[in-house]
Amino acid sequence: MNAYTPEEVTTAFIQVAGLFAVLAIGFAITRLRSLRVARCAAWLLVVVGVVVFERMTSGQPPGFRMLMMINMTLFGMKAVVAVESRAARKTELSLVVWFGFAGLWFGMRPTLFARVPRAARDGASELLWLGAKRFFLGVVFVLVARLAWVASAGYVPDVGRRILATAILLPGMSLMLHFGLLNMLAGLWRLVGADCKSLFRAPLLSRSLGEFWGQRWNLAFSEMTSLAVFRPLRGRIGNRAATTAAFLFSGLLHELAISVPVNAGFGLPMLYFVLHGVAMSMEQRWRRAAKPIDAIAWRGRLWTMAWILIPLPMLFHWPFLNGCVWPLIGMEIH
């Protein structure tokens, strides 16, 4: 876990305080009357914040650096989507609710928090229970990954041990975070009236990449790219070019979260999303020709999982695994 332990407590404290400052600045930006000025200020906050935090955390371990970069980008993009939401629906959040939406929720739809607090919504307890079960299952996976790594020493080649442990560890981490903690967080927000729902909805049932990215996997990300990139651009450059821009933007954000913390593997996450953009264009072409890939369920699911899993080493490349993932179970290469 040394990858997640900051070198100096004082420096780490300053960096965490910087994240709170980003939230406060983001709120101020959402109150600017001029939409043009607010848009420019929000994007400037993202760009400047990323550069500043990249420099501030340059001497920190990769895991801690990753968390700081992810949170900086997330908090900055909250200002961007809030400005776009206000432009579309005139939604404004109070200061307290803003800090809840921007700092304590991963989704990107400010309208869900417009009337919070209010009466609790149905489904809160179900989400809390579902999240708790999946979190516990994820912990089991992580422990099994650690056991597989340790128990196979001397019996399985090192590369095989890493592949086996990683194949168990990554789903375990996803169960803990994506399907565990985020569901519990959605349940807690429903208790105070926010219409938050699961952000990861049975992705294994996806019959196309369009369904996977748009309806099932990380809806916070699809909400963000839709509000911040696709919708503002589609009227100017068309749907196809706006979709391409959204995928390139997704690749860029994953570079910041994956390659930048370890200072290696640059370009590989971007390539992963470029390939998915090409594959989705193929899906759209087949649909226009009345031959959609999802017309046959098993074929669509096989197609989707192949595109997700086969190029996955591009997204989670070796330096990132070694710097941020493997340390969680003590298998990093020193």
C-alpha cells in the first residue's frame, strides 16, 4: 500500500485542501451570469487545475497521485456540466447541495439535486443492501487474488501468476467500487430525496458497444461527455464528429487517470477509446443497413465483450497495474 501513502503529510494536506478550493471555485463559476464567461471559466478551471495538480503531486506515489488527479478532474468537470445544465434548464444548486453533488456523488446530472433535501425516495434500502452485498463479494475477490498470488509462488511462472491474480483482482475492485460503494452512495442520496440510481447497470447484458457505453457502464461518464462535449458540439459539427470528439475526450481523461500517475503508457488508453469509436461507427453503419449487431443476442454480447476485454491491456497497461493496482495485494515489481 506504499503506492497510496503520501510522502509528506503536510504536502498531502495542502493537496487535499486544493481539492476543496476547486469545489468552491466551481460553485462560484456556476453563479456567473454570463453563460459564455461561465463556460470559459469552467473549462479553464479543468485545464489549469489538471496542470497544477500534476505538478503538485509529481513527487507523490502513483496511487496517491492517481486519486488526486481523478478527483481534480471530477470536481472540475462538475463545474462544466453544471454550467451546461443551467444553460439548458436554468438549474442552480445552493452551496450546501453543490458540495454534496460535486464532492459526494459521481454522477453528472445536477438536476437530480435541484430540490434536495426532500422526502426519501423509494428504493434506497434496496440499493444500500445491493451495494453492501457486492462490496463484500468484491472483498472476497481481492482476498482470493492475494491468495492466488502467494499460493502459486514456486509452482507457476511469474507472468502466469500475475495474469491469474490480476484477472481476479480487477473484477474484485470493480465490485467493491462500481457495484458496491457507488450503489450504497446512491441509496444514501435517495434517503434525502435525490433521484440517484445505479451508475453501472448489468453491463454483461450489453448487446452492442453503444448499449454498453450509453446505457449500462459508468453512466456518470456518459452523462459527462454528453453534457460537456457532445451536446454543445453536435449543433456545430454534426452528430458523427461530436461523437468522435466525445470518445477522444474520454480517452484523454483516462490518460490523466491512468498514464499520468505512473508517467508511462501514454497513448494506450487513448488508443483503446479510438478503437471503440471505430467499432461503434461500424455498429451504426450496420444498423442503417438494417443488419444491427444486437439483432441476435449472443452475437451482440460476444461482439461487445470481445471489444471490451481483448484490448483491455491497452487501457490498464503494465506500468499502471504495477504502480496503482498490484500494490493493493503486494505484488508490484520494485
